[in-house]
Amino acid sequence: MVRVAFVGSVIAFVLALVLSGCGSGAPAGAVASADTQSAAWLSFGADWSVAQSAPLVGGAAATLHYDFARLPRCRAREDGVAAWNVYAGMNADGGPERDVVLTRTSATELEPIDATFTVPFGGDLAIWFHNSDAAGCSDWDSDYGRNFHFAIAAPDAAVIHFRRDWTIFVDGALLPGRDVIIDYDLARAPFCRATESGNQTWDVLVDWRIGSGDVTQTSLTQVDASNQRVAAPARLHIPDGAHVLELWFENNDRTGCHQYDSAYGQNYSFHL
């Protein structure tokens, strides 16, 4: 494993952000690049069983099945409408937490869903569950506070991590003719977050090119089951004969807000 570290200044970067009031927002045709085919299932049964169908791979999709009979108590209603929810919390190696909603609204009721999520990068995935309602009821399913733990396998490609603490490092070898995965923490680009009719009208894109070639844009987000935009790693292919991979990031929305993460306009370059 090769780990190349870069450290930037949070304060200096924020001062250097470029926010403009013009533009058309996310370009048409930008799509989330995370694989939506789920190779692994994690199942939490009503009989308190926990089952796993296949290894979890960092950056790949997995599906979470949770039987609500495990947390049956908090079911308040307001004006005849369900006023409760169940979500799964998770993190990798004790890092930032992500919540995954396990319900979907159906008329006045909530129904359970099997939630597909992107497996974070790391070695250990911790998962726990929380049920709460508008009456203040709160229940946890967390293996008595220990949480449920699953091993995370490394992907079959090098990964460039852009962390929220402004560190950047590479896991694996960046080689011509191979794929590379871009793992970007959306906390690095938090400003352009417009919504319209309850829908999030923003995106974070990676702009990339090989040497002095053409620029390609790929989305670093996808919309989850609760209609929220979440991070999704992008998988890029480095062609044979390439020597330098250049990257920069753009956050924009339909109001024309633009924010760039580009090493102060110099872009991020990786020699192959």
C-alpha cells in the first residue's frame, strides 16, 4: 500500500474559495458514478440474527435489510400520520458518521425499505440503529452499545482520498491502464446547497484530465432512498501511456452558486 500525504490549511482554503453569482448550476448529463448494483447484503432479522451475504468492499454498494420487529416501541402519530422513524448510523474506523434512512412514506404510514448504501473506505464498518418518534420515545439496537462490526475489504483499484481535514492520500499504486477511485468528502465543499420544491438542486463534480488532454466531469454524489444527495466515489480509468492525472472539484447549484477545490487554482496532480 502506497500512502502519499498532502496537508492543506482549512482557514486559508476557505478564504480562497471562489463563489460566483453566475452560471447554470450542475451541467446536464452529470450522473452519479457509484455502482448501484449491490454485491453484499447485511440482514438484521426479527429473531435477532445478523447475516452477511458477501464481503463488504470499500466504495462498492451494499444493501441493508432491517426487520422493524427489533425496534417496535416508538410509533407516535400526529393528526393520523406516522410521526416516527428508524435509521441506521454507520462509520468506518471510528470516522465521520453517516445516517441511512430505513423508511419510506406511504400515504399516512411509513413502510420499511431495504436501503442501498456505499460502503465507506477503511477496515471496520460499525453499524447501529435508532428508533425515535415525536412523543420523545427513543430506542437503540446497538449490540448493547458495542455496535455491530463488519470487515471492509480493499477495492481492486487505487483510491485517492480527499478528507474533510484537508489531508489527501493515496491507497495503492496509480498506474497507466488501471482504474482509480476518487473518494471525496463533501464537507470540503459545503456552500452551494440550493433546493427547489423540496429537491436538492446541487452537485459536486470532479473535473479530471490526463496530461494536457480534454477535461471530463464526473459526479461525486448520488440520491439515496430518502431523496437526499450523498457522497458516491467516482471510478476513473487511466489510459495506457498516461503520465500525469490532474484533478479539481466543483460544487454548484441551480442558483448559480459555484465553489472550487483546486489547490488554489493549481489543481491536484498525481504522477503515474
